[in-house]
Amino acid sequence: MAEIVVGVDGSPPSRQALEWAALEAENRHRDLLVVKNWHDPMFGGPGFSAMYEADLVRLDAEAELEAIARAAREAHPAVRIESALVDGSPVSSLLMRARDAELLVVGSRGNGGFLKLELGSVSTKAARRSLVPIVIVRGEHDRSHCSDVVVGVDGSACSRHALRWAADWAKAHDKSLVVLMAWNHLEPQGAHGPMRFDPNYDAGAASGALSAMAADVLGGLDNPRIQVEAVCDLPARAVLKRAADACLIVVGRHGVSRWAPPELGATAIQVLHHAECPVAVVPEPHDDHEPVGP
């Protein structure tokens, strides 16, 4: 059976991520793997053995993980929930366990870092490097009462892949799909990304390009629960405004780039930092590169 992987560390955001992942597993009839990282308090050095007992640290981590998993099983008895304690870099070890999963889920931030940090380093790095779609649970994590899934597109291969993923997710959850494209007069947006400057480019041309792209990806636009909206605005701002009452935001990991594609595009970064609901980041299709580094 396909699997959903969720990373936890005991922090409130990670517990929200676990609840979101458990509900997703329940709705999609998937297994759930709860992953927690443990590591030595220090990486050796003088006095390490006298100050810290690595075995005790690991035992404490195992006990905490089992308590978290047990609570999840009690709350969601219909879901098969397993747990795994991993070692090494928090990011790399989590990505390795999720490399064959259907979905990876993490909280917006964990126990470390600065207070009031909007997005933690593990969440950011996981979004940059995950080989599978990843949901970063932000803001109001349970928005099942909301009716819209908002997906931002720009014509790139990555955003087209995100659009297909968003359409499948919306259908599985009986939600409406809003396909949103931001455009501007200086860099006209086409069905496959930015075009050369055209003094005649206007809202009608933008809407036509978006409709053509969405119809191409989705096989038509005759479904009344699919809306296409072209907005003259900055991409991230347009997505965030439209998703004020959405249950999920979906973006591609990066859009069209004049140079080598970035690991995480500017729009995805801004949405991840400011969204008030869970955000799904979908990697480029057929991504075969390995997760690297901490």
C-alpha cells in the first residue's frame, strides 16, 4: 500500500503535521509512517562520554516517539500507523525514509531555532530537496470545512505537474480547484511560461493563455468545479490573497528560470513563509537527483 511519511519532533507544529497526515491517510486509505530523528547532544569532543549517555538519549527518543505514535493510533484506529527512529542529519534521514512514499508531511517549524520563526530550517530544506510532494502544515491545519484548493501556475513543467497533483487531490477530497496565474504587462505570460514583451498583451490574452494551459494539462475545462483565474499581480501575493479561505495551497517547487532551475523558487519560498493554511510543494517530474547534505 502507498505510504504517507510524517516527520515529528514533539513540537506543537509537528503534532499538527501528524494530525494532518493521519487525516490524509484516513481519507486516502494509506499507511502512515511517523519518523523522528535522534542524534547525540554533541559530536564527540573532550568530556563527551562523561557528560552524555548516548544510549539514554536514544531510549528517551524512542519512548517519546512511541508515545506520539500510540496517541495517533488511538485517535485514528482505521489507519495503520508505524514509527521509525532515524539517526544522522534530520533532513537527509527524513528524505531517505520518504523517497519511495506517496507524500511527505512536516510542520512549519520544530523545537529548535529562534522563537517566532515562521519557517524552520528542516522544513525549508525538505521542501527544497524532497523527491516526492511535500506538505508543510502551516496556520490553521484542519481546514476540511473549506471548499477550495488553490494552485499557482506559470506554464513551467514543474507548475504543470503541480496542477495535475492538485487536481487529483481536489477530486479525492471532493473540493473545488482554483487554477491561478499571475501576469504583468512587462513580461507577458504564455501557456508555457513568460514570453517576449507584447504591447498588446492584456487581461484577455492572459486568460486565454491560462485556459489553454489548464485545458492541456487537465484534458479540458468542462468540470464546473474547476475555476481558472488570471490576475495582474505578483505571483506569491496573488496566491496568498486567493487562498485566504482555501484548505490547501499547491505550488511547483520552482517555475520557469532563465538560468539553471533553483531548488526552491521565489514564489514557493514566499508562500511557505506567509500562508495561513497547509502548503503542498510539488517537485519537478522525473526528478532523479539525490537528497544532499543537512
